[in-house]
Amino acid sequence: MQKTTFDGLKQIVACVNECLRRLQRHVADIEKRLNLLIDETHRRVVGAEKSHVLETLLETAHPQDASKPIPFFEGKLDNFCMEHNEGMFENAMTISDSSNSKLLRASYYASLTIARNSKPHPITETTVIPIIVNAVREVLGEDAAFQIATILPSNNTTKRRIENKSSDIQFQLKTALNSSLYFSLQFDESVDVSGAAQLLCYVKYIGGAEIEEKILFCFAVHGNTTGECLFEVMMEKTRYFNLDRDKCVAICTDGAAAMTGKKVGFVKRILDIAPNAKWSHCMIHRYALAVKPLPDELTFVMEDCVSIVNHIKTSSLKTRLFEELCTKLGADCVQLLYHTQVTWLSRGNP
């Protein structure tokens, strides 16, 4: 009887000790979270104070810029980051294998995945962090989950990581262009579905093993789209790359008047500063112009196709029935596309 009572007391003491250990871990976890909360509150308070100091400094030291809009300062910040963050991403990914270094690289890889999938960076706190923390908690325990939660990047950190990678890509392209013997530029100015004018520029250059083609910039043009306006946009967006104009050997555009004007056209302004360049008419635009006039025997076929597409697309019910019909027939495509003059997906003018 006494032995049974003693064994029961031992079990009770063991349970009490286990409860105490769990309570200690829980208290330690609460203390860590409170410290993080205090640090975050302190950071926000200090940030608000710094914001007030910066506003006062702007009004006193730079009164001429105090009334300028936010995009003006964002442009200044972008130029500053591109000039001072060159190689930052490469340095972050090649540092030592210490614990902090691994966490930093993990942060960059997480933001890289978000950027590659074209997801908004706030998805980090709303989706990515909860998924990782819950998975780690189930597999490795509460302590590992808490450690992961403290090192995963926040929304602002993810935004900075993506900006650093963007600056690093531009820096790599700048280095490649400066080391290339020659390069060529291809421009296209068009209007998207929202009515905004876009100036798109591709660059071809001699890479390490072959000729490479990269997008140089894509910029929404505000106001007029004359040759002079497009030239000013091009000069502004290519200033960072410090292109050697003597290395430019070819320019490719469409045949629009703003591009090919003899006196103030976009091509004329570029040829004035790049004497070795030769202009060529874009083959895709030339092809589009060549196939516009259809033979009489094909015109009625195209008109019938356009009429059929318009008849289906004018009603949401007809569109759904057409999609259901295509699905039952096992068709690869179940949607009809309207005509677009930008990418020439189809013909006609619905």
C-alpha cells in the first residue's frame, strides 16, 4: 500500500515538473513576443519622430522642393538606389555561411520567388509567413517555429529585397553593355488597352558566348508622343546605363511619323548623337502592313469570321455556351479574342 502511494506521488511530482517546464517555456515565449512588440513600437515612434525632422529639414534647407509631388522624390530615390546599391544583391548572396548569412540569403530567396511569380509583396505577411511557420511548428516544434517567425521578411523588407534585385539586374546589364563592342536598340511606342502610351526599348549586345537581347526599359509616356518627347524620355531612362553612343550600330522602329520624321523625328534625333547607327524598319510592322490588303477571295472569309466572333462576344450567355461547347468537343482553346492592332492576334476590326 505504501509503495503504491509512493509511486503515485512520484507521478504527481513528475507531472508538476512537466507543467512547470511548459509554463517556463510559455513565459519565455511571451517575454520574447513582448520584447518584439516593444521594439516594433519603439521603431514606429522613432520613425514618426524622424519623419517630422525630415519634413522640417526639407522646408528649411530645400524650400524650393518642399511643394513638389511625391513622384519627384520617388524618382530621386530610384536614381540614388541604382547608383549606390550596385552589386548589393550579389554581395548578399556570396557572403560567408554563418547563421545570419543563411537567414539573409533565405530572405532574398523568398522575395525572389514572390517576384518571379508576379505576386504583390504584401503576400509575405498574409500568406507566406503563416504557411512556413505552421509547417515548421508541426514538423520541428514551437521553438523552431518562433525562430522562423522572427527572421522571415516583413512586407517592407520584401519590397526592399525586390528593389535590390531589380537594381542588381540593371547593374549587370549596365556592366554587360559597357563591355560589349557593339549594341543595337529597338523601340516601339504604342497605346495599351487603358489608353496609356508606352515606350518600350530592347537592346541587343555581344554577350559572353552569343548575342543577347534584354529589355532596357518600358516607360509610360505622359502628355505628347512626338519625336522630341520620345527622345527626351529615351535619354532620361538610359542615362544610368552610360551608353557609349559610338557603339550603337543599329536602330529599329516602326514607320510612324513620330518615329521617322526627317527633321524632328525620333530616329533623326538618335542618329544625330549616334553617327555609326543605321535605321531599319521593324520586320513585324512591315509584315503587318503587307498583309492588311487581303485578296478578294479571302476578304469575305475574314468578314464572316469577324461577324461570328462579334456575334458570340456580344452576349455573356453566348460566350458561356460557346465555352461549354468547346469543352465538350475537347478543344484546346475555349475563348475567343477580340482584334488588337498592337500584337496582331487576329484580323478585322470588331
